[in-house]
Amino acid sequence: MKPLITALLLGSALSAVAAHAQSFERTPGGVTVTPADGSAASVELSVHGDGIIHVVTIPKGSGAAPRSPSLMVAQPPAAGAFQVAESAGQVRITTAKTAAEVALATGQVRFLDPAGKPLLAESGPVRFNAMTADGKPFVSVSQQFNRGTDEALYGLGQHQNSQMDYNGEDVELAQHNMDIGVPFVVSTRGYGLLWDNNSITRVGNPTPYAFVGEGMKVSSGGKPGWRAEYFLDGKPAVTRQEATIDYQYIKDQTKWPEAAKARTVAATGGQNTAGNAVQKQTVVWSGDVLPTATGTHKFKLYGSSYYKIYADGKLVLDRWRQNWNPWYANVDLPMTAGKPVAIRIEWEPNAGYIAFFHSDPLAEADRHSLWFTSEVGQAKDYWFIPGGSIDGAIAGYRQITGKSEMMPKWAYGFWQSRQRYETADELTGVVDRYRKLKIPLDNIVLDWRYWKDPEWGSHRFDATRFADPAKMLADVHGDHANFMISVWPKFYPTTDTYKELAAAGVAYQGNLRQGNKDWVGPGFASTFYDPYAPAGRTIFWKQIEDRLAKLGVDAWWADASEPDMHSNTSIPERIDAMGPTAAGPAAQYFNSYPLMNARAFFDGWSAYKPDVRPFLLTRSGFAGLQRYGAAIWSGDVASRWYDLRAQISAGVNASMSGIPNWTHDIGGFALEDRFSTKTPTAANLEEWRELNLRWFQFGAFSPLFRSHGEYPYREIYEISPEGSPMRASMIRYDELRYRLMPYIYTVGADTYLKDGSIMRALAAGYAADREVRRIDDEYLFGDAFLVAPVTAYKARSRSVYFPAGTHWYDFDTGRAYQGGTRATVDAPFERLPLFVRAGSIVPTGPVTQYVDERRDAPLTILVYPGADGSFSLYEDDGRSMAYKTGAYSRIPIAYDDRTGTVRFGKREGAGWTGMPTARTLRVKWVGEGQPAKDDSFDAEVRYTGGAVELARKRR
């Protein structure tokens, strides 16, 4: 290879390479390359900070139309020092953290670490295809990276298929109840990639899945298509051939055979009227599917209610979802070209939805690559973030998309919610009951429909049930609890709030034009506001401020923020309903609505109460959401064991997407009839309670700890019998959450101060250990804890893998486990398998009824021997914005494993209102087989802000 020709291009001089008319130009922040070949008119690279590189490839023939500004990237840092040089047909940008090389002939880009090791490389040319949206010219865009890679990939938002590592998987980013699309990935190679496109995006196979019967051929009984058998109450009603299985959306229900129609339980609410009995429908599809390629074929069943899939007689899928909320379930089948596989699908519709899709195998190198394909764009636009680690890449993502605003401290306490509290007395009564039973609680939540039914979007309470909302909130605050309320971006056109928005031109008209009615009472017409319009956000918030915020509301719950205007409508119908936006076509901005809706709350609250931390819980999110003081939750998930397990990977990957504050409905939102009946069988009640207990244990070690769902009621004292082991375990984990609050709040604060994460993939801490990469049912909680939830009914043990490089202590028994090994651990009904890394320092406090009930209480520092350790205990006033100007304190804590000494360093920070000037600090050295007991300790010291040491007394 020729020696590098160093031409450090300081200034803005033009350097050209005459061959094939290819050229590059130095720009103030990087370079612009004009490739000789391919579909790219130009490739622009700009440097931000010490190595983040923004790549924009403009398609040929795109004209001079300006690109839309990024909604994800708020204020990227200016370029630090970089060098530009050209050699052997490539131009290279070198920064402190990375080097980027662009091929002058093709415009393809690759990135290397400081040692020259490849991290990310475009594999082949970008693919642009012309298309239009709202009559305006756009392109679809597709780019493959790292073809044939063995790295593990995390992030992409929140998805519900128990997938941790996305290498080899197909993921569609399209906002939906339960599914959150965030086009950001992090790699075990230590980089992140933010794909800056707001439209529906596929990661993995660039080709959409096709109906089985359209792509893959299917036949039955010698005839093309599926044999479809419809039954009513077990008796045959209709048998026919069907080309595809497609009852995916409301519009598809017209395909239903007349003779198989019935009054189902869901359609009638379980009631018999006018002598017409409820009937049970069943549909069975059977057919031989014929693969034309050998390899792993990927299938997706979109379904709700009960459904099963059998392949050659083997059950490969068995699920249930509430009938109105279908979603995709994945099935991978190894198949041989020309060898048919017998598929049988059994479904109990109950007014539900179903469709069956397939994708042929990709070449192995293509299957194991990072591949983004977006439906609507103006360019190929992405940000490369060299982090050196997964945690470092997430920190870099926050540099460009915004800091994660600090949550108020109470948000890390226990929340109680229900679908829903009907009256003010019900709501305040719950807080009163928690206080009387001395069960810790920090937040009570009022869900939807506190208004009169015809007044959705009015933000006005129904006075017959909530006579004095201000008094209700005052009573909650008097009991030292906080109040959160559900606010939808939805409006009935009869409300004065809608009329104000419509008069300003910031209310969408598509859903009204389509004539859709919602599910409340007789059904009402509705629509959503346009948060892309500054006036839309301003009016929306002002209405909330005047009618709700002024009552003393502490926090906001933004439901249906996908936006979900009408469940079970198709993508084209959804696009028609949610635009055009003030920023451009709805198809161009399909995924970013929740980001802009969150901005309305953040900007509004920040102006209304500039000294109080904003807090928003939103059902959907997008890249950059963390900068708006927002958390996400996993939507209306089902109350089933599979769905509990799926929350683990959903939460971890949401966190690895740079959004650290995540939660879920403990127990699941929607229940099968066997659980929700007023008089369940003893067996069903036993399973329901165990599912809730296991989910509650997991919830105690989630970033936010929140109980919510449909009937039966989820309050601890409602769901668990008095004096039962279940009640004792739920109270124990609630109290443990508060005991661990000094640790949890520090980890939470560090999401802002250190750009950290709370819930982390095992690979974030142990990337070199390949065994951890695809483990989908364990995670790290901060840096100290490994959490292994139990997700199977009646399981009393489970297998746990312990990451290599250290050893681990069972939190409850003190038993030690060597890293790099797998063990079957005890998991009794009352206990969550929980482990602590050797060298960890875990500060704990007393059990309190709400956070900061006893700010000056003694703290007990748990020290786990086996390695040196450190921790920086963070404290502040818990509510104000003063932390941004240094009004906080840190107590550095260090442990020397050789000597057993614990050192408390000099207090750091400017201090804060209410800070104890002196406090008692206790230390418990946790020995193998000798776990920490509540309030036990080995030594203590009076800490007044100066450095002090405690030496371990040798036994």
C-alpha cells in the first residue's frame, strides 16, 4: 500500500481528483465527496465532538429541495479537532475516537477505531427508489452494514418477541400499542448508529413479509390455498379454500363467510339478548407450504384471542392476546427446498384479528448484517457514534439527541394505578389504605374517563364523580403522595378544546373524514391534534394547564401517543388519519409523533413551573424522548407468562436505545376471561396470583415500579390475601425498593450526570463474554445487581448464567457463584433470584412510607468482597431543577479488598436545600453464606462531610 499522502487541509480549500470526475471538498466540519459511480450525488461527512460523525448521502436527481431538519438530533456538539487526508482513492477523516474512510469511486463509508480495527462499514451501495408522499417527491432508502458480522446488536426501541440480540432478526419500526420504534442500535464492538429517519423502517430483511399464499405457495387437498374450516359451538359451519389468511384489520372483516358469523362473547359483552345465545367461533386453517429455498424460514402471525400453530404436527406457537389488541408473534422454521411442511392454525376469533406472513431465508452473510430500510426519506442520513463500549455509545447518543432529564425522586418509589378509579373517594381511599397498612407508596394515578363520556379531550372532570378535584389532589398531597393523571392527545369535535385547535388549523381531519367511531358508549367521532405545529403544542398545553395543572397535578400520563386514533386500522388508513402534519407528510413522520407530543408537555411545564422537574409517562417514544423528561411503558400487554418474559428484553432494549426510564403494567394489562371472572376457579386464582407476584418481583427491579391493569384490582391489599405468603412477599419487595432507594436514586441521577442506564443488557457490562449476548431473561440493574426473574408457572428454581470476570453473591442467601458458569438456583414462590457482583458497594436506607420521609436517617453501606469497588452516593432535594446548577451532594465511597477498608471521601457538590450536615453511616461486609439482614451492620461512623475510613474487623 502506498504511504499516506498527508495533505492536512486546514481552511476550506478545494482538493480535486480528476480521474472519473470524482472529487472531495473540505468543509468547516468535515468533507463532501462527489462519487464517480452509483446513485449518490454527494456524500457529506461532518464531525461532532471528538468523533461522532454524521453521514448524509444525497440521491442523484433530488433537486435543490432543502432537507427537513432532524427531530431526533437536538443540538449536536461542534466539531473537535480532526484531520483530513486523501490516498489511494479514499478520503479519510481522523478524530480522537475514530477514523472514517470514504471511497471516492462509490461513496461508501467505513469507520475504524483508533487502532485501525474496523467497526462499521457500508456493505454495497445505498439503494434509493423514487416515491411520493402527499404528492411530493421522496425516496425510499436502504443501506446494509457489516455484512457477515458476528457482533451482538441491541436497542431499536421496545419490542415484544423475547429477542435480546437483534443480529439475525427482522424488526419493523412502526409505532403501535406495545411496540416502540427507535432507530438506534448499539454494538458489542462499542459503537452506536442512529438512523435519522422518521418513517416506517425495517431493520434486517429489506423486503416486507408477504402473506403465506402470495409469496410462499400453499395447497390443501390437491387444491391451491388453505383449507379453511369454520365452526360454531364445535359444529361445522363453512368449509372453503382461501388463498391467504387475512383478517388483519377492520376492513378485512367483510371477508368473513356469512354462515359462520356469530354473536361472540366479546361482541356482546358476554350477554344473551333477545333470546340470541352467545356462540363460540373456531377457525382451522390447514395446508402444505412449499419452500423454494433451504434454510431458516421466518413466519409472523398477527393475531389476537387464542391461536396456535402446528408444523408437521408439532405445536410451535400458542398465544393469547385481548381481542382488540393483536400483534405479531414470530416463528422460525428450518425447511428444505421442495419439501412441503404441513401447517395447521387453530383460532378462536371472539371478534379478534389474524393474518399469516412469511419471509424466505436470506443468504447467511446478509442475515447476519445490520440493514436499515426506510419507506420515506430525502437522503440516507445516519450518525456514527464511537463509544468504546455499549455504555459509551449510549452516552454519545445523548450528546446528539439530548441529556436524559432527571426524574423527580418520588418517581422511583412505588406507584399504584388501576383501570380505573371511578370516583374521587375511590382514589383517595387507596392512598389512605396504603398509609394505614404502612405499605410504602409514592404515586397514585388517575386513568382515563374521569370526564363525561361525550367530552373526551375537554380535560374537565365529571362533577358527579369528582365533585372537587382540587380537594382530591390536596388530600393526596396531605397523605405525602403524588398525583398523576392521564391526558390523551385525542378530542371529540363537540368539545371547545377541539374547536380551538381546529380554528388554529392544528387538528387532524383524516379520522373524522373516515367516519371512524371509538369504543366508548355508542361510539363517538374523534381526532388528534398536530404536535408538529408550534401552535398545536402551545394550545394543547395551555388547555391542560388551565384545567388540570392548576389543580396541583404532579405528573402526566400521555396515553395512545403512537398516535393510536383508532385500533385495528391499516397503515394507509393510519397515515391518512394522522396528517398532513405541519412538518410534512404523515408517511414521512410516521414514527415521531410521540416525540413531538412529549415536547408539548415538557415545554409547557417548564414555562409553567420552571423550578420543578417535569415528568411524563408516554406509551410510545422515539429517539430523543429522554430530553423531554419522559419515561415509557410497554403498553397494553397481556397477563400471561410469555408476556412477562417478553418484558425483560423489551425493557432492556428500550434502555439500550438511550431511554433509561421504562416501566410496565405489573401483572399485565388485559386478562383472559378465566382470570377476570368474578368467581375464578381455585386453580385459575392460584395461577393469577402467582403470575402477579412474579411480575411484582420483577417490577421492584425495573427502572420505574408501577402496578396497573384491568380488573381484578391490583392494589397489594386487594390482590393478595391478608396473612398470605403472597402478601408478605409483595410487601417485602415494596419495602426492599425503598431500602435500596439510595442506590436506585444514584443510578437514576447518573442517567443525567453520567449519561448512564438503569436497566442494562449483560453485554453492556461484559461484552467480551460471548455467552451473555443472546440471554433474554437476565439483566443488570445498575452496575451491582444481576436480576433473573421467574417467568414460568410453579417454577421453584431456574437456570442462571453468571457473566465471566468476577463472582457473584446471592442477595438473599450470600451463596457465591463463579463468573463464566451456569447454575440452577433456588427460586421459591416468595423470592426473586437476585445477585450482587463482587466488589459492589450498595448504599441502603431504612424502610420509609415515601421517599425522603427520613432524609437524615442512618444509611447502611453493603460491601461485597472479592474485588475492589467504588460508588458515589448522590443526593439532592428530589424535586427541583437546582441539580443542574450544582445543588447536590456526593459521598465518594471506596472499598479496598486487600485490607477490607471502606473509605468515605470528602463530600462533593455545592449542597442542597434540606441536606443533612451530619449523618450516621454504617457498613456491613457481606460474607459468603452470611447475607445482609435488615438493619444489621458491622461498624458505623458519624459523617460530617470530611474523609473517614472504617476498617473491617477480621473474624
